[in-house]
Amino acid sequence: MAELPVIECCTPLAGSSLSEERSVELERVLKALADRHRLRIVNLLLRAGGEPVCVCEVQPLLGLSQGTVSHHLKQLVEAGVIEREGRGTYSYFSLVPGALDAVREVFSVPARVAVPADPKAAPAACC
């Protein structure tokens, strides 16, 4: 009868790659994005390919009052996700370059680091 290899049940943790300061910054961004209207605004700006979009184009898309749209835009500006550019009496908005990169990195799966099993070590007692 062949002897089966022993497989440890617990995967070693690599630890968090987020500092406390960075997690506070990302929390602010994620809170700003955690609204369906603001998500639609960000999606609109992403689809604009880097070109600034006039607030007059955002309002009809959302079907909200001008004041409510301004509130949502302000939240995204304060979170550092979008930036505002004044052109006469109109405001144009665009995504801050790289503003969403940190969010993507948090949710990306890092390459697994192989941790060789030490045959002399006792099995983990976590399970």
C-alpha cells in the first residue's frame, strides 16, 4: 500500500499589504463609490476615455436635480476620485489619473508565494 503525503490544512498568511494610513485613504474612496449614482458617474467618466464631461451631460443621465448631482460630484471630488475644471459658467469633470488603481490593487489576487513544507515541523494545529 502506498503512503499518501501529509497535506497541511492551513495556508500561511502573507499578511496585509495595506498600512493603516493607506486603508483610511481607501476607505474614503470606497465610501464615495458606495452609491449607485456615484458609480454611474464614475462609469460615465471612464467611458469618456479621459475627456472631461460637462455637468450638463451628467444630470440627464442620472435623472436627478442639479443640486443632487452637484452633491454626488462633490463627494467624488473630495474623495480624490474625480477633478473639476471650470470653463466659464460650466463645470467639467474627469477621473483623476490613477485614482482607482489602489482600489483595483486591493482586490487583485497576488501571485502565491510557495512556502516549502518543513518535513520535521509539527503540523499546524489550526483545524
